[in-house]
Amino acid sequence: MFAFERISHSPNHLCEDCRRRFRPFDRCRSAGIYDAALREAIHRVKFDGEKTLGRCLGRWLARTLSSETAEVDRIVPVPLHPRRIRERGYNQSELLSEALAFASGVQHAPRLLTKISPTRSQTTLGRHDRKKNLRGTFALSRGAVAAKLRILLVDDIYTTGCTVEECARVLRRAGARGVRVVTLARSVL
């Protein structure tokens, strides 16, 4: 398990990334490193339509990071733009968050956040271009409330952190009391 978090009293627990800059989330944990078999499995879910494998990976994530569901009120996937959902047929992060919510008994809130504008693929973009690409693309869904909630945000891959940072900013602005992040894999650049 790969883990990093912002702990004010003990800087030895911070990853290099978090030592260099403030993060709008409280901590982030990843179940594995984005390489070899895990990378292949994620690609099969995202690009080959293997939803069943996605559900299996969600159950693995739930077992591996079960402690992260303690003291949270809602489990929320990083949203996809509706156009991408129509193309793919599903949101892979929602498959993961659904399994985590089911295993933990924590309320699943797949529509708390929405992606309001499409973005280009981020695979070839560096951190600066990713931030620019994502700026203003996420919002709280109409009628959704995040005030005073402790949110567990779920995504498939943590590469630069730009996606979960942008989502966490939206949740914080909406009054979320806390935002933790879990991902299936962490890209080690």
C-alpha cells in the first residue's frame, strides 16, 4: 500500500509531493503502484469495458484500504463528464467507490460531484497542463450538500494529484469538514 498524508505534527509522514505543496485534502492512500499487472487491469476496465474486473478491483480496494472508511460520512467517486460516460458506459471510479461503500456500510454518494465540462485526455500532460485542463471542470451537483460532511473521495489512479485536488477544492468550498482520498493505484513518476 502506498500512503501519503498531511500531518502537521510529524513531517516525517509526508511524501515528497506533500512536503513541497499544500493539498486541499487531508490525506491520500493508494492500494498499489501503477505498474505491471495493476496497470494492465486498470486499462482493461477503462478502455476495454471490463466492468466485472472493475467490480473485483473495487472489492480488492475495499479490503486493502478498509481503515480509510472509518470516520467518514459519504463515499464519493471522482465524476466523469456525461459524454465520457456515454462513450464508456460507466464511470470506473464509481465502480470502485460503490464496492467500498457496500463493504463499509458508509453511504455512497455517486452524484454529489459532477463534471460540468469535458476535458482532453491527461495521459500526455504534465502537472501544470493538467491543472489548467481541469480548472473549473468540477462542481457540486444541483441540490447536493457537502457542508459538515467528512468525504472519502475515490479515483482509479493518482498521478499528479490534480484531479483529486480540484474535486477536494470544490468539496471544501461547499463546507466539507474533511476530505480524504483513496485510489486504486499511485503512479510513481
